[in-house]
Amino acid sequence: LKDTSGERFFPSLLRVCVCVCLGSNYAMSNGGGGAGASSSTHLLDLLEEPIPGVGTYDDFHTIDWVREKCKDRERHRKINSKKKESAWEFTKSLYDAWSGWLVVTLTGLASGALAGVIDIAADWLNDLKEGVCLSAMWFNHEQCCWDSNETTFAERDKCPQWKTWAELILGQAEGPGSYIMNYFMFTFWALSFAFLAVSLVKVFAPYACGSGIPEVILNITYTEKTLSQTGFTSYFTMNVIFGLGKEGPLVHVACCCGNIFSYLFPKYSKNEAKKREVLSAASAAGVSVAFGAPIGGVLFSLEEVSYYFPLKTLWRSFFAALVAAFVLRSINPFGNSRLVLFYVEYHTPWYLFELFPFILLGVFGGLWGAFFIRANIAWCRRRKSTRFGKYPVLEVITVAAITAIVAFPNPYTRQNTSELIKELFTDCGPLESSQLCQYRSQMNGSQAYPAGSDAAAAPGVYSAMWQLSLALVFKIIMTIFTFGLKVPSGLFIPSMAIGAIAGRIVGIAVEQLAYYHHDWFLFREWCEVGADCITPGLYAMVGAAACLGGVTRMTVSLVVIVFELTGGLEYIVPLMAAVMTSKWVGDAFGREGIYEAHIRLNGYPFLDAKEEFTHTTLAREVMRPRGNDPPLAVLTQDDMTLAELQSIISQTSCNGFPVIVSKESQRLVGFALRRDITIAIENARRKQEGIMLNSRVYFTQHAPTLPADSPRPLKLRSILDMSPFTVTDHTPMEIVVDIFRKLGLRQCLVTHNGRLLGIITKKDILRHMAQMANQDPESIMFN
Amino acid sequence: LKDTSGERFFPSLLRVCVCVCLGSNYAMSNGGGGAGASSSTHLLDLLEEPIPGVGTYDDFHTIDWVREKCKDRERHRKINSKKKESAWEFTKSLYDAWSGWLVVTLTGLASGALAGVIDIAADWLNDLKEGVCLSAMWFNHEQCCWDSNETTFAERDKCPQWKTWAELILGQAEGPGSYIMNYFMFTFWALSFAFLAVSLVKVFAPYACGSGIPEVILNITYTEKTLSQTGFTSYFTMNVIFGLGKEGPLVHVACCCGNIFSYLFPKYSKNEAKKREVLSAASAAGVSVAFGAPIGGVLFSLEEVSYYFPLKTLWRSFFAALVAAFVLRSINPFGNSRLVLFYVEYHTPWYLFELFPFILLGVFGGLWGAFFIRANIAWCRRRKSTRFGKYPVLEVITVAAITAIVAFPNPYTRQNTSELIKELFTDCGPLESSQLCQYRSQMNGSQAYPAGSDAAAAPGVYSAMWQLSLALVFKIIMTIFTFGLKVPSGLFIPSMAIGAIAGRIVGIAVEQLAYYHHDWFLFREWCEVGADCITPGLYAMVGAAACLGGVTRMTVSLVVIVFELTGGLEYIVPLMAAVMTSKWVGDAFGREGIYEAHIRLNGYPFLDAKEEFTHTTLAREVMRPRGNDPPLAVLTQDDMTLAELQSIISQTSCNGFPVIVSKESQRLVGFALRRDITIAIENARRKQEGIMLNSRVYFTQHAPTLPADSPRPLKLRSILDMSPFTVTDHTPMEIVVDIFRKLGLRQCLVTHNGRLLGIITKKDILRHMAQMANQDPESIMFN
């Protein structure tokens, strides 16, 4: 080993250094180092060929957005400059220009088609719990009775072809024996589906558990394997057991399609930042088909998923959502040639005094959201930290068994959750056979229902109210325990169900109040006697939106989704009022939505764009090294040997090293990533002769003057990022956090009067924020 | 004058320097310097009291977003820390926390109320062109005939109380004489309104011309004077003459309200960045009330106006839009207790083959948009550059006269444009008296219109087609010349009218095609004979959206606005297809929308977020000084005298100066603004004794060691921004542009290995981009 003058004075400095972790511990334990190539710097080194392997990422790594964007723009320029050379190159450039639209079109087509298939399959599987169609096994209940001669609405669900399990096995439809038989078969099928689902997840897609939306929000680097397996298993488990929603799995399936199709296009397969654009569009398509709400899907993608590129991906997300919705409409899984899941039309306007119960529903939604997030996170933390989490299959089976056993006796929990929501949303008409619509006017056989009707509730309504209250308690408890199980699940449908139940109860209460006290000053002004001025279905809709808002803390996209869902254009003001109230009430108990809470629970390094940094810290208080820390591991630009470089790399676990002019001046030149250095050294050893341990390593444009007998030096300028982000030590942390968020940085160097002082990484910021919130910074695990 | 050793070598360097213009020439010619205070740096100088005047802006200045945000956060912290001191402080902090919601609520309330008043007044003024209500002068035509006994639909517009001008003056309703009389009065009133409008604008609000949306997009610093005057004059001129839209003026009025109310709250009145948040919410409220489209308004604000804070203002914009829409609904100016301007219901679904004409309409919209933008900008440039622009009143009167004279004979141009759009959107029913609905079935007196009708067109439809074609040509020509006149005007309504006319023509053509060729393979499959399978009104709606998309290049917000406008939830796919096509076709001819084009025409320094920077330039090629330029004017941290500092300031017109350690090292310390230095010096002269011309000026924490006989030194650290943004000279310009856009910077310093090299300002970037696009960089004027 040959000591150069500069290094002789700093041996300890180089040995013990602060670890600068840019990626995640997960990746580091895998032996993978940092990532991200600085292609922009290649511009200056056109003579040197790029080193293979530089500029790729490991799984579950965060992305250096700035570099990835530069890479893409350079690729784009290369293609553009070649364009005029030949017809083939021109075709290639055209293909490249259109590949963005192609990939979102394909994603939209595939998501729409898969959503249609999933909807039909889920319907069939759900009806299988109750019975089977004798004439054709593959028909669901509705299709089975399609040709039935029974035209009475009350009897339309009964047709000779459709047999409940009791009829099939015991040969009788009524009586306690057949009830028990149906009960048993219901539980049996629920357990079978649960077992099938959790086994599939365990075998094929270990990451497919939960809703998957937190992962999509994070834009974590998935392998295609994870995503495609999620797609497969989602197919089997969705919406069938537990009455869980389908938006999570469908967003996942859409992202899976997006990921697969992006492999067809070099523009997207080789650039992680560009792939995120596709995933963002795919998640819009996913929400679009989950609810038949294309605009809501785009807004969801904007509000929750698109972190770095709001406007840019808007158009493509829009297009993907459109294509997916269009395909789904062509498949027509709901048989009503409508896009939307719940189509409702109300016939009466709403009145000003109704804002009070609507806001009350908003308060309920906010309280429910805050309670659900706390309870669910507490339960998930227990699952994560105790031995209990080691038996996911057993847990799923247990929950499924309890759900099935408790759910069956109550008609409102027995039925499919989507159907329940639909029933709750629907306004009572003369043809409605539901128990909820047993008003006295209907009992009297009056057909002219709304006008001049007798809106006093009949016994049917009262018993429905009781059953709904029980269903509400049941749903609240079960949702807490089921969201986060190791099966793909969504949160929208159960949350909406809870809100819809609460809303319908409030709606009926207000209706009866208005009927019996129609001379109150409130009602007297708005409700004529005998007229139908309260719509309980509208209350259900408002309640559903409020509960969803409380849980997810979305506002705009949520209102748009609900309003597309129901076609209730006139009722946007009540919806907005309830959703805003629910957000405010929820925020009073904690600002995080359920997705952010799960992100934090899972320890992903995520800088939430919605939370403001309000402390007065300066960059120098957050940067490392701090106080008693050993100094930062740095490289000098032209006076280190290969052996010294390798010893620094081997003795530290840092993911990247700042390069400075000299130890004396400490002036910053650039930044080199550990992974790139390792790859470059190996590459040089293999290809260049004369590279020895005492070879000089230099990052400058020209080789330094060396003694005559020294071995061939190694030039590493091509892997040097010559435009690292820097801030001064006096920069307030609020600005630093802003820069990290808006530019998507992974690290930032800190200087004082032009001299390098330290480094700040995303994790340093997260640790600092935890410390400021009086949490133990070490409790935040990054896995 | 005492020369210090450092400066002796660089006399010429300090004398002639590169001008670093941070603001605009407009402000500079006014003698105003730079702006923006670095409150964050005050943290370190708590002992020094803030200097009054530091941190304010001149009119029409761009804002330093980062500094403004820091200022606000510091203010917030101050209030928070005092909170627990007394009940009064606690109340103040509560008031502060809620002031954001209060100001948007007030803005929403005021915008909604003003919009209602404007709608009613505009209706009345519009009907005044045709006649007057004898029983009550202040009634418009519809209100006048409210109590009329005529119940036939064809006759409902004729009632004895309402007199046309001919009836009133000549005493006869029919005949050529009365026609000429009506013609004359129509022209007379149009001219009077035009004269009134342009005079009001000229006297009260010189900046209220045009739509005002470009200015709102730019977030230019308005004085409240400009805005409130705009509000007043908008009231008088809107929607009455020229058939121009009201969205521009209403957005302006809403921003005016937002601006006025923000003066009530110190949080907003003293911080330009926070005020932009209010303006952003206000523009959402403006669009919301202009069309009754609250969600569309929010999206408009997001897509066009909110440049730096997409998510943060989303909720408040949403709330403002909600409140405004709610107020407008309570005022109920359209008398149908609906929020929306054009409420349509269609009864037939659309079929797949109809996508072809829809896409054709999209192409038309795109072509129209591209043509309109080019023609309108060419005309506005001519107005700006020739003598012709000096007579705005004459121009307005001329255009008004031509419009009135040409418009009267054609019933489709005579009527209010909003009414025309409504008529074109509406589906034909048996009760429709319009010429457009004279199908043979109606002629035969068949009342069961849609089912089994005879959809062959009768002569009425053919003559309507001719009149519509003429109206289309007329509208196209007039819109080009009227948008940009010195009266407040919008673009949405005329664009939609053009699209609706074209769409209705195409729709009727397809309908007749389907009727006469119902055995074609296309129609055979979808249209049953005698059934009504084409809805011409839907084509009008799609055409309107396509034309609007072509002109503004909005996609998502536009579809949402149209779809809220019409309540046509089912028709979102045709709308999306047409709008996307129109955007693509328009983009093929030039990527700018009309607002961006007007921004460029007016020479505002605006970095468009939608346009990508695709060149390979590095920062050192764009920064100044370049090649042969004289060196940059810099200050040193502790070896200049006051006289030297003043001579630098007086000899340069730069708006700010980098501060370095010393001339030798060139290491960067910070950045000081010209305006702040001037204010600080004046302040020191007034308040501190012993400050003389040879006083040493220093920016360091501690005063430098000085000879015993030297006068008292002047400490300027409090005005020094110690966290200036820096990039290295090797940074690709695409990254620099990204930083400027996302962080809202005004300038950025360029370093090489820790030494200061130069500076890049927003205008340098804009000049460079012009150069890259082969335009003369000097042709871009910033005024």
C-alpha cells in the first residue's frame, strides 16, 4: 500500500465513518448497495462506454427521481437525433413516441376485461354460498331466474331452477332443518373460500396481502412477479368472503397489468420513474373499474398515488380510466348497461334543514374513521409484533368462521355487501319488495306511492331498523379485524356499508319525525302534509361518503367517486358538507388516513406530502455527522489509491460517498454511489490491464501527474454525479423537506461557505421528524 | 475612500457588471428593486429587530415562493408559542388557525351572491335589447310572462305585458316597419352597452380587459384596486354584448372577493404566497358559479391555476366552490332550482358506431382550437404593435356594431348565446316548439314523439340547418376578433356555442342518414326501424366539449365541467373520446392553449409546467456571465466599505448580489437583495450613529478586526439570505428548469467545486428556451 500525502493524516477518518444509508435496510441486508446512475454526466464522457449494471435498482428500493428523469430525456434525445437516418429509425421513434399511449391503452383494456371477469366470477361464487342453479351450474341466481315466469316482484327471486342447498340436499325449502342446512352450507363455503384464498396468497403472492394501496402510493419497486401473482390470487378471493371491497385488489390487478405491459416498451421497462407513470395511470384505471367512476379514478390517482407528477400523468390516467370503463361497460357485468355499481335516482330535492342530519352523519363518519384507524393499527401492530402473526392461515380461517356464523342469521349481513349498499341507497317505490319499504301506505295496497302516501312506518320497517343496528355493530367490529388480514381486500365497500346503514337509520328517523311532527316550524315550511319530503336513501348515500371520508381522508376524489357511483348530481352539496365534516372531525383525532397509517406501520420510508413540517430546525442539526459522530466518509478527487478506495468501501456500509477536491479544502466535486464504484472497479479489473492495488483512482477529467514507476491509473469520472443537490447548513429544514418531497431526492449534501459539511438522507429526515414528535427515532424501522 | 487589499485588484470588476434582473422590467422602470425577505435568516439574529419595508413586493412582480412560505411558517410558530400565555393569545391563535377556512367561506359566499346578481342582471339587460315589460320594468321576458294565461307552448313567449320595441314605438308587432324598428333598437342597445362597458373599463379598471384568466394563472401580484374595479365593471358588461362567456369575469370577480377578504386576515394580507392560495380557491369558486360545476371548478383551479400547491389548496378550493354553488342555488337565478346552466336529460343510450362521428367532432374541435389560437394571437399582436391598438373604445364600438347588425337577422345569432347552447343541447320532444324539432312526425300531429316516430326531417329542420351553418361561420369570425377586446370577456360560452352548432349539424346529418339508410350494416344492428336511436342534442354536447378542449387544452377539468353542466353521466365516454381527440389534434399544431398563448403575448415571465425542456444544455451555458460578458457583480463578506457597496448598487441595475467569502476563494456565503440593502442602509443612517462612507460593511456574525481609527462598521447579516439555492455548473438544464418550476424560485446560483461561477434567473431560462426554439431571445419582452 502506498500512502499519498493527503491521506496520511486522516487514516482514522477513513476507517470509521458514518453510515449513509440511501436505500433501505432490506436491500442492504441482501448485499445490494445503492442505485441510480447519473446518465447526465455521461454527456461529458462520450468516449467512454457505459458500464453494464450501473443504474439499476434492487427490489423495494426508493427511486432517485431526478436521475431517472434525466436518463429518460437523454434516451429520448438519442432516438430523436437518429430519427432522420433511416425509415427504420423513424418507425422506432414513432413507436417510442406512441408507446406511452399504447401502454396505458393496453393497461386500460386489460384492467377493464379482468374487472368484468372478476365481477361475474365473484357474483357466481357469492351466490354459491346460498344455492346452485340446476339448469346450468355456471349461472348465478339472477341469470338462473332470468327466464322464470314469475313476474311478481316479490316472487322474482324464486324460480324452480334455482335450488338452495337445503332444497337440494334435504328436499325441503322451509322449516328449521333446512334453515340449519343453509346455515351450515353458508359457513362451509365461506370457510372453503377463505382457505383457498389464504393458501393461494401464501403460495403465490406473499406481498398481496392487505389492500395493496399503500404499496401503490409508495411507488415501491415491485418485481413483476409480485404484481402478477397478486392479480391471480385477487381473482379468487375478492369480494366473496368477509364482504370486503374490491377496490384494493382491482387497483392491484390494474397495476399488475401496467407493470406487465410496460415490459413491452423499452421506454418504460428500463426506467423506474417512467414505470411509475404507468402505475399511476393503472391505479386510476383500477378505481375506475372498481366503481365505474372514471373521473373519480383519475382524482384518486391524483390525490393519493401520483406523488411527483400531478399534471403530467393526468391525461394518461384519464385515458386509461376511460378505456377501462369503456371495456367494462361493454362486458356489462351488472346487466343494466350502466358503468356504475349503484345507480340511484331520487325524485325529491333536499331541503336546507336536512343539512343538520347530514353534518351529523359527517361527524359519525369522522368518529368512525378515527376509531377504525386506531383500532385497526393497534390490531395490526399486535399481529406484527406478537407470535400471533405467525399463523396467518389460522387467523383467516377463524375470522371467516366467526363472520359466517354471526352473519347468516341477519339478512342484512348475510347478503353481499354491494347488494346491501344498493338496497340501502335505493329510494322506496311502490314496486320495492324490501322490508325497508313496508310503510303503511304500501300495506294498504296503495300503488300511487310517493304522492299523498301514508309514510308512517309499518312493523317491517321497525324490525329492519333493529336488524340494521345489529348489522352496523357487526360490520364495525369485523371490519377492524379483517382489514389487514393476509388476503387481498379493499376498504371502500365495508366502510360505505357502515355509513350507509347508519345513514339509512338516521334517514328513517328523520322521515318518521317529519311525518309525526309535520307542524314543527322546521318541517312546516318545507314538507307539505302527505307529501314525501325526506329520502332515506339519500341519507344512506351521504353516510357512506362520510364514513369513507373519515377512513381515507380523501375529499375531492371521494365526492366525485360517490357522485359518479350514484349519478346523484343534485346532491353534491350534502355530500360535500358531510365529507368535509368527517374529514375535520377525523383530523381532530389524528391527521393520518388509513393508507398513511399502514405505510408507517410497515416502516416504508415515506415523506407524506400532506403533513407539514413545522419546526425551526436548520439543516446542520439534522445532517450527519452530528456532534460526537465520527466524520463523514469522503473520497478525494485525485489522490487515492485503489486499495484505499476499497478499504473505505469495505469498512463502511454507506450507500454513497461525496467526492471532494482535497482533504484540506473540503470543496465538493460530486457524489459517487457505492454500487456504481463496485461495479466500475470490477469492470476495470476485467477489461483494463495494469490496474493494481496501488493504482491511483481519479475522478477528474485528466489524469494527475504521477511518478514514472506508478501503475496505470483508474479513471472513474463516468460514474461520478457532478450535479449533486446541495443546501447550506443554514437552510431551514422546512425548505429541505420541501425539496426532498417536490424533487423526489434520496440524499442531499450540506455545505458551509462552499465546504462540504455533511449529508442528509430521506431517513435522516424521517428520524428527525419522529424525534420532533417526541417518538423514539429508533422505533421507526425501515424494512 | 479607503481601498481594502481585496478590492484594489478588481476595480473594473465592480464597476461594469452583468445585470441580474430578478423581477420584471416593468417594476425596474418604476424604480422598484427586488423583493422578498429572508425571514428564516432572522432566526439567527433574534437580537436585531426587523427592518421595516423588507419583504414586500411591487405590483406585477413574481414571488419568491420559498421565502414567503418560510415567512408564514415562522409567523405560525410565533403564534403557536404564545398560545398558552393568555386567553387573548389563545383566541388569536384560534382565529389564525380558522382564518383560512373563514376567508374561503367568505369568498365563496360573496362570489355566489355576486354571481346570482350578475346572472339576473345580465338576463334583464339581454332582454332589454328586444323589448320591455310594461307591468314592471325590472322584469325580464320570462318573469314578465310568468302569470300569462297562454299555456300553449308555442305561444308561451307571447304575453300582452311584454312589448317589443316595435310594438311600443310603432304600435304594431308585425310587418317590415316593425322589423326594422326592432333591428334598430337591438343595434342601439348593443352599441350603448358596448360603449358603457368599454368606458367603465377605461375609467375604472385598465387591467380588466380580456378574460383575466391568464393573469390569475400567473398569480401576478395584483393590487386590490385592480381586482375590485374589475369586479364592478364585469357586473355591467358581462354576457350582454357579443355573446361572450361569463367564466372569465366571474373568475375575476371571485378573485377580487378573495383578495378583498384576505385583507381581513393578517395571515393572508401580509404574505403573497398565502394570498395565492386564497386566489386559487377563489378561481375554483368562480368557475363553480359560472357553470354551476363545483367539482369542475376545483379541477380547473388545479389544472390551470394552482401552480405550486396542488394538494394543499385542493380542500379549500373544494370548500369555496361548494359554498359558492350553494349560495347560487339558493338565489336560484335560472328558476329551476338546479345548480347547472344547461340541464339536459337524454333518453336513449349511445351506440358504439357513434364513436366515429364523436371523434370527427373531436377533430373539428382540435382544428378550431388551433386555428382560433393562431388567428386570435395574430390579431392581438397586430393590436399591440400597430397604431390601431390605441383606439380601444372605437374598436369595441365597431365590433359591437358589426355584431349587432349581422347578428339580428339570424334567429340563432340574435338570441342569447347561453340560450342557443341550451336549445342545441336539448333533445327533441313532443312539446318542443323549436324549428330544430320540426320532424315529419310532429308535423303530422303525432304526440307520441320518440316511439315509432317518423324521424324524417321537415322543412323547418332544413332551414334551421342553413341558419345554423351561417351562425357557425359568423360565430367563428366574431369570436376571433372579440376575445382580447378591452372588455371583460370569457371564452367558454362562445367556444361551446361553436361546438354545439357543429355538433347539432353533424347529429342531424347522422340521424337522417340512419333514417333513410336504416338497412346499412352499421345502423341495422343498432337501430330498429322507427325507433329513435340518434340523439342530435348529445352531438351538440360532445361538439361543445371538443371545441372547448381544442381552445383551452384542458382535458379532465373540461369533461367534468361539461358533465356537471349537463348532468349527462352516461355520456362520459363519448365526451372523453372527443376531448382527447381534440387535444391531440390541437397539440399537433402547437402545444399552447389560449391562456398560455396570451401569457406569452403579454410577455409575462412564466415557466409553463406543461411544456417539457428537452435540450442537452448544462447550467454553465445558460448562466450569466457568459463568454465575453463582464464578470458578475458580487459583494464580499467583510472587506467592503459602505461607499464601495453604494457604488456597486448605483452602477448596476441588478436586483440582487451574491455574497462571497473573499475575491480569492470565491466561496459563496449567501445572497442579498438590492431592495433590502438599500432599505437597510437608509435605516442604519437614520438610526445608528457613526455610520460613514468609509464604514466597513460586513455580513459575518462577528465584526472583522479593524484599525483603531476606523468608523463604526455596519452589520448587514440580517438581510443576508444564508440559504441561497445553488446548482453546479454541470447540472443539466432540465434539472434546473424542474427546480425552478417545482420550488417557484426566482434565481439560482451556479458553483463549480464550491466556487461561485454565475447566476441563473427565470428570465435567463425563458430567453434560453426561446433561443433553443430558434426564436430571437430579444423578441421576448417582459413587461
